[in-house]
Amino acid sequence: MTPGAGLLRELMARGQDLNWGQFAIALINGIVYFAIGFFLFHKAEQLAKRRGRIGGY
């Protein structure tokens, strides 16, 4: 999350131009965090269903 926050700070607070390299790093970082979160949620959902603690919604 740090690359995205740093990029926003430079754009909004300091008025600097968009650095496409930093933007690419922030985008990839966000995609990786999303994929990991989605994977962990899916595994937790499967475990909860297997244990009978959640129904199929």
C-alpha cells in the first residue's frame, strides 16, 4: 500500500507530475494485494462451509 500512498502524496500535496514507473509499481502492488485477499477469502469460505458454519449464499 505504500507505493500508492506515496504516489498520491506527490501528486496532490506536492503538485508533481505523474511518474509512470511509480504508477506501474503502485498498480501491480494493488493487484497483488487484491489477489492475495481474494485467495485467502476463498479459502476461508471453503473452510467455513466444510465445517458447516456458513450456508451457500
